[in-house]
Amino acid sequence: MNFQKIGLGGGCHWCTEAVFQSLKGVVKVEQGYIRSHKENAYFSEAILVHFDSEIILLKDLIEIHLHTHKSTSNHSFREKYRSAVYYFEENEKQVIKAILKKLQKEFDNEIITQALIFKEFKSSRVELLNYYSRNPKKPFCRKYIHPKLEILRKKYTGLTTLSIEVI
């Protein structure tokens, strides 16, 4: 087993957590807030994904991340929902940037997702963890999380643990 770790931010961490908990090869998802450095030194909603790279590739995780949040939209909530892939080792930066560049062709608008160094993680409050798995019928889940899981079910069938339609 070859476990690796990556940070992902871009939208609500409840949504991002639910998406990545639904993937084969993801062994753990930590929901919370990540900060980077310099102009990105503030905490923003994000998750840490621990995954088995023999089952799911970093490229697949990044692709799914880009397709399940507004990765081309520089909207007014970007401080709270920074679009980023956080790396832990300097050599990961160029790999992530190359993946982002290659995936650009799948989008009409420019991807704004950044490759940022990970500096610190703060976990969400306990009552927010595993939000979707505890509350799948709540209005928030139906409105925001179900459509993301439907993307997984339709586009990434081989990578997901979802076996039935989620809507």
C-alpha cells in the first residue's frame, strides 16, 4: 500500500468531504480549514485526503475536484472557499501544476485553482464531521451535495463506491 496525502479546497467542506469519501482508494478524509502562506495565510474551508495511489491516482483526485466545485469562478466567496490543491513536499508542486495545465482543456474558462504549500490544518467541530453521511436528506445536502455525487456516479463510475442513483 502506498498511502499519500493531499489537501483540497474550493467549496463547502461538507460537500468536498462527501465527494471524496465516495471514492475507491480514499482511506480517510479530514474536514476542516487549511492555510498556506503569504497572501493565502488565512484559513479557508478544505479537506485532507489520504489515499492509496495504487487504487486512485492524484490526477483523478484533482480532476474530480475541479469538476465538483466552481474551479473556474473567481466569485465573492473565494476567501472562505479558496480553490486550491495543497501539497506537502516541494516536488509535488510541479506535478500538481502539470496536472492542472493538462486538465485545462476540459474547461471553457480558465481554471483558477492554485497549487499551494500546506502550512496548517484545523479540524471542523465534531458535529460538522461526516455531515452528509449523517444528514443525506437535509435540504442543504439535497441542493448542494447530491448534484456533486451525481457527477461522480455518472462520470467517474469506476472510481466511486456509489452504487445507486443519489437523487
